[in-house]
Amino acid sequence: MRIDVIDTLPGFDALRESWDRVFMADPHAQHFLSWVWLRAYLKRRGRWLVLALREKQEGSPYVAFFPLRVVTQRDKKTGRFFDELIMAGNFAADYTGFVTLPDYENHAVAGFCSFIKEQRWTNLKLDYLSGPPSRRDAMIRALQGPLVMFRDNTPKSRNNINNSVCPVVALPATFDEYLETSMSSQTRQKLRRFLRRIENDDSYHITLATPETIKRDLNILFDLWRTRWAPIKGKEKTETLIYATREMLMDSFADGNLDVPVLWHGEQPLGALANIVDRQKGTILFYITGRDETWTTPSPGLILHGYCIRRAIEMGFKHYDFLRGNEPYKYMFGAEDRPVTCTLFRTRSGDNLQGKLHHFSVRFVYEQALKMYKKGDKGQAEIAFRQVLDTAPNHGGAEFGLANLSFEKGEFREAELSYLSISRKVADPIPALMRLGETRLAQRDYLGAVKAFQDVTKLAPFHHEALYKSGISLTAAGRRTEAAAIFEKLQNYHSDDMVNLQYAEKAKAALARIRTSAQPAETLSGSMLIAGSEAEQNRRWTPPKVLH
């Protein structure tokens, strides 16, 4: 078997036909593993990959797909970053895992797990894995070993709610049959009475979202949901959840896969549902609801779910899925549990396999190192820069960061060698050459500093900072005539750029000192030899342009 790694949207787009074929053939595949849902979800996320399994020969059809994402965390004790492989749909999907042709399930488990074992990660989270228990068991056998351990990772229940089951209603051919076979007589009578009331009383009506009303209807839903959950979850978490959920639901609506029924009493909304429509598998997936907590009867929840189940049956759908959580009300509708599992695999060392960052994480960790450096958290930045270099030895940006840290610690010779090395291999050597010159100034190697600054002006003839510091270096070396010529040129250069104007003023002042002072050169320029304050260095640090 052969595994191809797909990690770009064009590559994912090319899988559409093959994915749909495998998805429809897999009896355990759910909507959150469909191509259409993942396409919308992944386009808003970074560092994802799809493992695509096929026979060894090139061009043979794919037989299984496993979508994953890479998430990077930082160990607060050590300061080191580590990687997690998670399911691609985590934080939005109630079902995750892989899809496979039934005849290739064993091959899929073996192939995917073999690939995963070669990746660099500390945690592998199979959260809300769907499919038969045999899939999870086979993955445990394939992944655990001397380097990796596992444990059940089912989240703790809230109010005795078990989130490792999804109550699902199997829908018969008619709504009357459903009422007779799936509901208790008391609930059946109540639902029939409520639906008749809604249909016969003009003060009540149910609307379905249209392109013109979808924003309004979702606002109604989330306003009602917020009232119920903000006191429990807290305002910040509530708003974060609303933002993420709205984004996903709007994507589903744009794909034609979302229903938002709203129950009204006059102009007052009493409740709303957001139901994801899985036409491929013939399932309605109830995702989120909000209702007026002050309204008692008729029950908005009972009416809306009854209305949607009746509509689903009339449209030929086969299942009404209440998704995760065994809240008691779901079983009033005749739901039966479909299990999902959560399993955490963790390296025994507590560090990434192979001891290095996942290659998807290099850019992320580098950017975090830059943020820490600029915030003044230099020790943590150094740890991160070293991790990047350990994974990508030719990463000029991380090398530049470490060189800056060496300079600031007074390790000038080490910094000089690093800046020199960087300047010879990056696309834009100017930042490294500038720091090389400053490092030589700090060591009183004035002519060496002149050479570095002149290398800058060969590339950028009107680089004001390089010209000015070249003049300072020449002054310190006792070559005042040459320095004066540079300052003369610089002070007469006209520019609207404020930084350039500042260097022109500095050059004017330096030229005046050269012409009027009889002091020795080193004493004259003593305060100008070092590059400036640490804050100034941070402010103007531009990392070299490198591929990482």
C-alpha cells in the first residue's frame, strides 16, 4: 500500500470524486468526515494534512482517507514546544476518524498507523472517533509500544452527561409510524397536540432560514443560547464558542447543508435550531439550539424537534442524529445510542518522537520565538530558536535570533561568526551585515566594521544607517577625512523619510565634531561605537528573508 500526503486546498479539491466514492461506501462514515464539510472547515485552518491510501502502483484509486491537524503547545515547565496530532474536525465535529472502503479497513489501520509512528509528536488525540470498536482496538495495537502509551481520554461528564454517545433516531417511512413506534403515548399525544396548535393558531408559525434571513435567524439562536449558557460558561468562552460555531454554520449554509427553523409567537422568537443536513447519508444532525427560558408551554424544543423529524421523514431522510451527549430529553424522541471514543496516545518520554519539532511546526515556533524576543522574554525565545535550528539547521531566521541574543549577552565573537555565516546564505543579507558591523564595533574592530557596512552600501548605496555607521567606524579608526566625506554626503541627501532625516541630522552633528574637535578619535566617538540600546535593537530588528 502507498500513502500520499495532501496538505494544500488544490490537492484536497482534486480528491473530491475519490473521497465521495469512499465516503459513500463506508457504512460508518459521518457528515463531519465528508469532503464538503471538511473543505469548508479546513480552508480556515492551518497545518492540516490528509493521509490518502491506495495500492502501491501509481495512479491506482484511493481506498481510504485520514484527515489530521498539527497543533503545537508549549511546556510551561521546560519552555520547550511539543506537537499534537489531532483529528481534523476537532473543536467542531461530533464524529471524527477516517473513511475507508470496507474491504480495506485493516490495510487502512495498518498503513495510517505506520505513517503516524514515523511522525514527530508528543500526543496523538483520537477524540470522538467514530466507527466500530474494532477500529479503535486495532489502532491501539498498532500504535502502542516501547515509545508510546495510551489511555482513555473521554472528557469528564457535566451534570452526569455522557459525551461519548450520540443518540440517533432511526426514521421510518411515515411520521405516523414514527409516532407509534418511537414515542411514549404521553409524549406522542403532547407532540400531536402542540403541532396541531401551531398549525391552527395564526399567532404561532415556524420559519426556515433563507439567504435573506440567515443572519437574523442565527442571531436569534445565539442570543437565546447566550442567555442560557453565559452564566455557566462565562462571557469570554461563550463568545468564543458563538463566533466559531457561527462561522462553521454559515459555511454549511453556503454549501446548502443547513436548516435553521425558528418558532415564533407573533413577533417573539420562542426557540431556534441549527440542523446540519447530510444528504449523502440521509441524516439530519441537530447541532445547537436556543430557546426562551421563560416560555413554558407549548414547549419550543418539543415542537421544533417534532417539526424537523416530520419534515425529515417527508423528505426521505433515514436518521435524525442528536449528536454528542445523552441528555434525557433526546430519548423522548426514540433515540438509541451510537458510541464514539476518545483515546490519548502519548510518548513515554514526554517529548516529540525523534526529539524534534514536526516539520509543520517550524514556522509556528519561530514566530512564537520572535514574539517572545520582542516582549523581552529572551530566555524562552532562546529555547524556541534552538528548537527551530535543531529541526531545520539552515533556518537563517532562528540563527539570526540566537546571534542577537549572543550579542546582547556580550558574547561578541560568537555573535560575529553567526552574523557572518548568515550573511553568506540568506536571500537578503543586509540585516545580518548590519549586525555584523555593530558586533565588530563592539569589539573595537573598526576596520572590520567598515568592511561590513560597506558591504551593505554595495547592495543599497543610499542605506542611511549603514553610511552613518561606516562614518562612525572610520572616525574611530582615525580615518577622519574619509569619515567626513561620508557625513558630508549623508547630510546633503534629501528624503521625506523621517528615519533618513534623523540620520542626516546625526551625520551633520558628527561632521561638526570632526571639524571642531581635537580629541583622539576613540574618545570622540566613544558613545557612538555600540549599536544602541537594547530597546532600539528590538525596535529595528528585521529578520533576514529566508524560507522556513
